[in-house]
Amino acid sequence: MRLDKFLCETVGVTRTQAARLLKEKRVTVNGDIVKSGSVKIAENADVEFDGASLRLSGPRYIMMNKPEGYVCSHEDGHNPTVFVLLEEVGAEKLHIAGRLDCDTTGLLLLTDDGQWSHRVTSPKHKCDKTYRVWLDDPISDDTAEAFTDGVALRGEKSDTLPAQLEILAEKEALLTIHEGKYHQVKRMFAAVGNRVVGLHRESVGELVLDESLQPGEYRSLTQEEIAFFMP
């Protein structure tokens, strides 16, 4: 993590204020005065402000606009992982609340709060997930009704729960599902004879992807956003 970002999160200052503190030689890293906010600090770095040790504390809640081509795991032998995009101290302690496929983009949630992520992903909490979907073939007239009724997926004992399909164009739609079966959106369209060629998650529950985040960018959730998934 950059030193100025670390100061923002631990001292509660803006980037401009952090730069001023550094210029005033009030911050040390491993005993040395550091004046540049762009310096990257390691997880075990000893950072002090006016002689007081600084540590990141409390659970973290992060929204990322996941780019295509990244996998939702800490390690992968073929593709880069979303964790390489994080400039966070202790990023290895974070986990993903609701994974996305390598080729799927959009809203991704990361946290180190296990109970919170359980409320995001557990079927019993019925947390809606909305995806923008691009198809290989035109969407048939009966697809929306089929998804409302529930479709049979290969290898599953029960049909999917009722889902809402909003057709935006001949080959584009918004699909809202209320569960999270493996590759569910792709399998649902395959079940009605179509193929997904692009998939982007726009929202989870009341939480909507921040449009200002470019692919690969992220930010901390606000207290209001965190509370969406609190009891």
C-alpha cells in the first residue's frame, strides 16, 4: 500500500493533509523519515506518526470493478488474480464475498469479515444479484416467462428460483437472480438454447457498482453500504 493511502486510513486525513504531514517530517517508516507518499510499505512495516505507532484495524469492506481476465482466488497458475490489483496491507487476509468467473466483470466485494460475507452469499438471506448479459443469439419471446417459472439446470435436483429478465435489446438484457448456483447465469441461458458472450454484475442487494470506478479500481465501502448486509 502507498504510504499516503495508509496515512489516510489510519490517521483519518485527506491525501493533501497526508502530503503535508510527510513534508513536515512527522512520519517514519522503520525508523527513517519518509517524505514521499508514493513509497510502498510492507505489511510488517513499522510506521509512526509523531512517535505513535500506526496500525490498520477493524474489518475491511471493499468494492472493486473487476476487470475481465482476472480470477477470484489468491493463487492461480494461468491467470492473474484480483488480489494483485489491491494496494492493501494484509491483502492476503481478505476474501471474496461472491466470486465472479474469470471472464465476468463488474461488482466484486472483498472483506475480512466472515459473518458479513456470509450474509452476502447465503441463500437464506435471498440477496438479489443483477447482471447485464450479452447473448450470442436474439433473446426469444418466452425466455422471460421461462426464467420467472424456473428452469432445470443439468446436475441440479431442483429448478432455479424465479428470476426477473428485463430485455434491453435484441441480444442484451438485465437478469436478476436470487441464488448463486455455479455459473448460474450462463447455465440458465444455455438451458433455453442461448449462449452468454458477455457478463457484468451491476448490483448485489441494494449495493450498486460505483460508476466512477474504472476496471481494476476499487474503494472502501461507506458505513451506509456496509449496513446493507447487516442484521
